[in-house]
Amino acid sequence: MTFAEVVLMPWILGLGWLISAVVLGLALAQRPWQALLADVALQHRWLAALVAVLLLWQLRAQAVDWLTLHLVFTALLTLVFKAPLALLICLAVNLAMVLLGRVAWPLLGVNVLISGVVPALVMVVAWRLVDRWLPDNLPVFVFICGFFGTALATLASGLAAVAIVGLGASDPQAWFLAGEYARFLPLLMPSEAFISGMLLSVLVVYHPEWVATFNSQRYIDTK
């Protein structure tokens, strides 16, 4: 769920820009570009993921002009590339949507917050819990992170969008419409969880070295 037209008050737009800028600044502080420059294969995978997500974002459900429903894939990107590179993909895709005229530019900060920061943080927490507290078991990693974690990240992203509308909508009908859209979250959650979980399953089986959060020595080699 992301915004396409400005129906939010200036202060909530500014707050979205501020939070997104702070989180992206923390991500850039880890210098993720160093890994990209050092690994040509990683560059190809990262760029391919960026293009694929940009194309998939064009498949959107939109009953009102200012709010759209679509798959996000930030949770899967976080598992595959880790949060800094995943957030850079999200930023690039949101910038592309602005340049294509699909989204108003003042919404960039809010949309990065909803589609990038929130699901990435949820997935990082889920991954850390699995990594530290749960058994070194391949199905545990795939199902908790790939399926359950993605569903939870999608729910958090949708609820964040509804909360933003509730806090700072300039249109009196916006809150009602956002509440109606929230009813579609139970449909988005399993669809994104299923697609992300299946893609993660394929990657950890055939190309485990492509998944940055997956340790094949822990989950496969020692079994």
C-alpha cells in the first residue's frame, strides 16, 4: 500500500521525509556500495532485482486516485541483500515512480517509509530472532523469515499507511477509504508471503550464496 496523490498534511509529509532520511542515512553509513563495487555478480543481481521490483510495482490495484495496493518485496530483498542494499532498491524504485509520473514527489518520503523502512525493520527483527534464538534448521529459516516474517512485514506496512492517514489526512473521506483498503490486507499478506517464501526457498536450495542472511554452513553443511 502506497500513496499516489497528496492527501496528507504538510507536517506528516515532512515527518515522513525526516524518518526516511534518517534511516537511509544510517543505511548509507554502513557503506553498502563497497560490497557492490567489490562483487560484479552482486551488482548484476542487485540491478536485476531493482528492475524486477520496478516492473512488478506497475501491477497495482487502485480504486481511488491517491492510494494503491501492490506487492512490495522489501522483506525478501532484505533477506537477500540485507537492509542497506534493500533500502537503496526501495528508494530507487520510489524515485522511478515519481519520475514516471505515477506518484507525486512530496509523497516520496512517506512512501519510502511505508514500503521500505517499516517492512525492512520488521524483517531485520524477525531474522535476528531466528538467527539467535531458534534452531539451525532450514525449514525454520524459510518459514519463519520467508513466509511468516514477510506476512508480518506486509501487515506492518499496511497498518503504518492507515495510521499515517489517520494522523495527517487532509481529506475527511481519506480515513474512511483507508479503513476500507485495510480490509484487503488479509489478501495481500498471504500473497506476498507465498511469493516471497517460494522465491526464498528456491534461492536457498539452488543458490544459497546469493542470500546474504543465510549461512549455508549452519543450516545445510552441518546436517
